[in-house]
Amino acid sequence: MKLREFMAGLARKAGRHLNTQPLGMRNREPLVSFTFDDIADSAARHGAAILDAHGIKGTFYVAAGLLGTRDEFWNLATADDIRRLNAAGHEIGCHTHDHRKVDELSAAELAAQCDANHAALTAICGPIDLPNFAYPFGRQSLPRKRDLQRRFTSCRSVYEGLNAGRIDRAMLRVTELYDRTLTADKLARTLDAAAAQNGWVIFYTHDVADNPSWIGASPRLMTEVIEAVEARGFPCVTVREALARIGLPEA
């Protein structure tokens, strides 16, 4: 058992640190994306409304098997919520069907999860392309990461960092859009770094509520972040559009 646990930990570490899908960024200006995981009904409604008010489209990584259920911290979005998001031009991404930890799945199980999620979202939205993936719980392993990068244009992690220079499309870095971690100073430093390195900032969060969970954002914080980004003149785009701008043909 100890050997198995050691090997699993090694596979996760290798997946995190080995650049298995390198891409040299060729964007002409810094970019910002707002992304949401799972997703909570408050993200689908309040979060999307805030983005819409600013003319911004976000990327919502959906595990369709969770829709309409209750999480420990929030209610999950409904099928109608997802249908409205897609119709409004927001990007829908894949988050497996049942929010499964990728590193605990076989290649066949992972493929089945992604197939089931695509089928469920097609039933909700009609024909839909899901080129981008986010790791549930941020969990991955090198073998499963390689499986996913053969299927998806990108895979987004939960590891903090700026995407700049030569990035790993299968391990995109993020900045937490959490009330408990994103201070004004951290936001300024993040945007300064993006300006200096022509980088891509991917904000990510879960719920959007006045009293958010420990991994959520308040409407106040979200609005302040958007206003700070707009003051810099950085374009706010979906993950799909950002990838097109940094050097990939749009999927």
C-alpha cells in the first residue's frame, strides 16, 4: 500500500511539473479570463449577471451529473441555468460528469466520464463543443493528464500562477477569486505581472454570494476585480478565445 501511495504521489507530481503540452504565447496584449467550477447556482446566476453587466463572457466548467443537487456549501445550477449560459454566449467547459478525481480513474473510466458529460450537456444545450477541461478538486496524474490532452484543447489546474511565455496547455495556472485570499495588494501584483510579461490571468472561483464559501467570491470582490482589470484595459475573454489569441486556431 505504501508503494502504491508513493507511486500515485509521484504521478501527481510529474503531472503538475512536466510540461507535456507546451505552447509559446504569441498574444499581443495581456489577457484575463473568469472561470467557475462545478457550478453553483449563484455562479450561474449572480456571477454571470455581473459579467454580463460588463460585457464579459466567462468559462463555466460543468459536471452535469451534479446539476440540480445540493453541495455542502451551495445549491448546484440547474439544466435551465446551463442552457441560459450557453445561449448568452458564455463558454461551457468539461469537469467530468460526476466531479470525479481524475487520478483515481482508469483511462476507460475517464473517457466514459467525459463522454457522459458531453452527452448530458448536448441534451441540455443542443449540439455543443467542449474543447476545454478543468480538473475536479485540482487532482490529476501524469497518465490521465496525457489522456485528457489528447481530447481537449486545454486543461485548467488549481495551481496558482500567471500563464506567460511557454505555458503548459494541459496545466493552465490560475489566480483564486476568493474573498479569503485575493487581497487588493495581490490583485495589483498579479495585474502588474501580466502587464510586464504579456501574461494571461485566469481567475477561478465557485459560488458568488454575499457570504461566500471558503472557495467563493462575493459580488463586491468580483466587481472590484473586473473594474481593476478594465482600468488596465486588459481584454476579458473566455478560455476558448484566449487560446485563439495566444496562438491556437479557435476550436
